[in-house]
Amino acid sequence: MDNRQDVRYARKKMDASCLLLFNGHAYVTRVINISATGILVQLVEDDAVKNLNLESICILEIVVNESLNIHVSSKVTRIEDNQIGLHFIAIPEDKQAELWKLLGEYVHEVEPIDY
């Protein structure tokens, strides 16, 4: 990726579910978009995730379809309007190829950061 500070990996919109595991609880979320480095999800229920803060570590089970789910560790980077932005910190080796295939052309695409 370009080392410039005003770009990031392109985000791919998708329709998928994501189970967010944090502090012994599971929360159902809907994927808004995903990139090579992270994901933006929205809580399905209006409940807030208790004790979730920036830098909190979560486990995600991203369920794309019956045959594809991707298990990743992530760190919270943004919380606002019932949406949670997370940065991937660990993707199991056996799931990396599946994630890159899911992202397709978005794996190497960059886009400007809109502040």
C-alpha cells in the first residue's frame, strides 16, 4: 500500500453477518464494509456492548455464507452511532486466502481518507 497518510485500503460494501465476541458475551452485528485491514459493523440490536472502548480486543466470526466464515482477532478503532470500526490484528493463516479472495480487487486498492 501507498505509505501516504491520506489514503487507506479501499472498503468493500457487503451483506454479511458478524458475531462480535467481547468480554464473555456475543453480539450479532451486520457488516457495513470490509477492507484488507479492518471492518465496520453495526449492532443488530440497539443494546450497547458493555465496557467496549477504543483499543478493546474482540474476536469476530464473519459469516459470509454457508461455506465461508472467517475468524479474526481485532481491535476497536471507532465507536459511534451504533457502529463499531475494528482493525484486524490477527487473521489465522488458513483464513487469509479466503479473506483475500472475498475482497477480490479491493485487496490492493486504496482510497482517499475522508475526514
